[in-house]
Amino acid sequence: MSAPLLTWLFGLGLFAVGERYAAGSGMHFLVSGAGLLLALLGVGLRFREFGAQDVSARKDALRASLMWMGVGSLSLVLYLTTTDLFSDALGLVEETQAWWYVVAYSLGAISLLVGALPAAFLDRALANHPVLLPTNAQRRAAESGLLTALAIALFAPVNYLASEHNVDWDYAYFRTTRAGDSTLALARTLPDPVEIVLFYPSGNEVLRELEPYMDQLVDVSGGQLTVRVADQALEPVLSEKLRINDNGYVVFQQGEASDKWKVGTELDRAKRNLKKLDREVQKRLLKLAKGERTVYMLSGHGEASAREKENPGRKLAKFKKKLEEQGLKVQSFGATDGSMDAVPDDAAFLVVAAPKLPITPQEEEAIAKYLDRGGRMLVLVEPGREPLKGVLGPLGLEITMGPLANETKIYPDSRTVADRLLLVTNRFGAHDSIRELQRNAERYRLFTPSAGGLEKIDGGRGKQTAIIRTFPDTWLESLPLNFQLDDGETSKVWDIGVVVEGEGENAFRVMAIADDNVFSDALLGFSAANERLLEDGARWLLGDEELAGETESEEDVKVAHTRQEDIVWFLASAFGIPMLFLFAGLFRIRARRK
């Protein structure tokens, strides 16, 4: 741009800074005054340039530039009309003054754009034609600047109208969940009557979504489950008793115990809750029917846990959440909690999640006594780390020191030979703890990365049943790892998961899995089979195997990519698509030149 235009624009900018940021300070009039003088100087320089020009075509362009600079300078005049001096002179009241401020600021911004851009485009045209400026080029430059300014100015009213008249169109998939097999089984076996109160006004959209689901449960409950609709405003006594202060709640009541869940009264906002309706209803019915039950997770030896930060394969936050969804309270259990004395009597089951360090002999003795009195336990053990001989040995089990490998029945993560440790299987034994997995083995694939093998040894007690097996072409990797089937390494079927059951009145139950990743966050959010193993395995340990089955959900499944897939998506979006536009532009330019 030329010196006159730059001086004018800089002056207007400096004036805006003075009025916007220096107002009320000692620099106010100095900054604003300097900006005003520079703006006038820019116009003066352009006028001088216009007077000295002899070429008529260029003189016309400079005249047009002066005109557009004048249009832009109107923004200063409009700003001055918003000062107290102008308001007092016209006697504007507060409401009219506020209205005029909006009009003046909007018109001022538009006039600045409409003046500055055509002037800048004309400057470019003059620079591109230093000797003779064609009339056609002058006209095109002014029109392009004007159209660009008006297009930019249009954003403000369009944005205002969009914000004031906001309309949503939701084309996302939505369906209220139906009652799953597990929840229906729970409704059939309710030991005591349960009443569900739906606090909704008659004809409510959310109520219409809830009623068909509730009818399914009532039909199979044999009269143990009843459902009623109550309008909170019309039933103040019931609302006060259940501590409900608004509609939109679902209350589960059994005797004096109750549990409430807010679903909402507006369908758009309630959709998220309706998608997980089956899970939430099951969670609350279990809490009422079974009472509060606590799962204790042994701690203090480097176990996998919900708080794991370094290794995502050992993070059990989703494991904990899944147990809580079954109405269970999950609590850590270490030396300060009495782990070296005894496992608490109220333990629904004990979790020993792949400790890195040996547990103490006192803790091993406490676990043995807990099983003697009919305890339940889930054991995760990792090959190459603490083998838990004092826990698995009395059960007649030991873990292999190295991991298992397979050439083809794997998840191809890095697409290198290291992937041979990422085993996948659908070979399940016949047992109540994995009934659903075995029944639907053709559609389930269980992920067991870095799994070891569980081998039987003498001296164990209880009945052992293999529940998870590998494919026959799986071998035990010797140390150091080379991910190859070497001489001396034999392919065979290995047991990855085993359940052990005691006999008699205080029969214990133990589920042992030779993989510390099987219930990690990475897999529970990725594999339906791993989730089913956890849910049905926990039900078996609790003695609720009759409730085994799927819990329905219509929630959107989070898309998970491998690291390599993430790299591909990043490169495609960051470089691939822009390069397509670049080549399209180059092709267009080449075509125009031809």
C-alpha cells in the first residue's frame, strides 16, 4: 500500500486505541489526537498526490481512492455522535441514547470497511500498473474491495440473527433401550415387592418413552414389581415423603428404602439418560434387592488400579465403574485396612489385581481363611512378574514365566512380530461364569494381550474348570523374547482363565486369569467380549449367575483408533486435504494460462 493509505489507516487505528484503551487516562487526548492528525495527514497526502498526477486514468483512480477514504472517515464522524456532547445537544434520553450507540457503532464499522478495502484494492491496482491504469482494472479493483467489505460486514447481522433465532435439527440416532436379559431375569427373581414411581405430568414425551420399558418388567415380575405415574404438583404428600421437588424423577421404593434417578422432562435433554435406561434401572433394582455389597481390591503391592497413570494397560477405572453399575461398592484393601489380619466379613468378593511385589505370608493366610469360610476371589496375574504362588498354589495352579504367542490369532496393532503376543480367542469352556460368551462364541472375540498360561499342579483343592483357552497353534515364548516358534517351544492349547470351586456348605469361588490387561480401560472400552467376561464373571462370584445376560444400551460407541490409524488420520487431515486443494488450484491456474 502507498504511504498516504498506510498513514490514514494507522491514524484511524491509533485513534481507536486512544478511545478504547487510553480513555480516562492522561494519555487519552494525546493518543487520540495523534491518531486524528495522522488520519487527516493521510487524506492530505492522497489529495496532494491526486493534484500532482497528469495521467487522466491514474488521476481517476486517485480521485476514487480519495472518495473511498472519505467514506471510511465517516466512521470518525459517527463515533463523535456517540459522545456526551452530541447526546446533550440533542437531548437524547437514556433508552434512545443506548439505541443510537448500537446504530452508530455498527454503521461506523461498516463505513470503515466499505471505505478502507476499496481504497486498498485501488492502491494494489495502481502499483500493478505504474504507467497506465486501464479503466477496466480500476473498476474491477473498486468493485472487488466493495464486495469484500460488504461480505465481511454481513457476518455481524447474520451472526446476530443466528444467535437470536437459534434452531436445532437433531438427526442423530436415538432409541430408548429395551429391557435386557439380565434385567428381565432380575425382575423375575425379586425377593420382595418393589414399586417404581414415575414423577411426570400426563402426556409427557419422556413418560411415553419410559412406560413401554417399565411394562416389560412388570409383565415378567409375577406381581413383585409395580409401576405408577405421579404428578409432583398434584401429589404433595408423596413428593414430600420421597423428597421429590420437581417432575422428571424415577423413584425405586422397597419398604422404607428408596433410590431416585433424575431422567428429565424434556425429551432432547433426557435422550442421554434414556439411551442407558436399562443399565440404570438394573443398578438400582440390584441395590434394593441385594443390599449394599462391597468389593475389596488388595492394594499396597503395586497392583493394577483405577489410579494407574504410567501404564494404560493396568488402569482399572472402567473396571471399577462396571462393578459400581452392578450396585457394588469398590474399596481398596491394604495393610492399614487390615489385609494382614483378615478379609472383612462383608466382602462380596476380593480382587487381587496383578501385584508387582509379593504379598506377605500374613496376607496369604488371611486369604486362605477367607476362602475356608466360603469367600469369593478374582485373581489377575501377569507372566514374568509376581507369580502369586501363595495364592494360586493352594488352588492347584501356577502361571508360566513367559507370555504366550501366536502367528495369526492376534490383534495387528503395530503390524510387527511383537503383535504375536496380542492374543485373541473365542474358545470358551462350559461354565456358568461365561455362559453368554460360550453361547455366542461365533460373534465374540476376547482380547488377552501379553497373556500367560495357567498350569495345573499337585496339591490343590477344589474343582478346576478352564473357561478361556487359546487356539492350538499357540506357543510359550522363552526368554529372551524373539516372537518366533523356536526348537523346544511346542504349540498347544493353553488355559488362560480357570475357575476353582470348593465343595460343601462354605464352598468358595475363585476366578483366575493370566493377564493383567484383560479388564483394563483400553480393552473394556473396545471389546464387548471383555466387558461380558467381567459382568458375568462378577455375577458368578456374587452368586447371581441366574442374572447373566446382556444389559441393553443405545449409547454411542466411542470410535477407537490404533496409534498408526491416528497418524494416518492426522496426516490426511493436516496435509492430504490441503494438498488436494493446492493441486486443484494449480490445475485451474494452468488451465487459465492455456
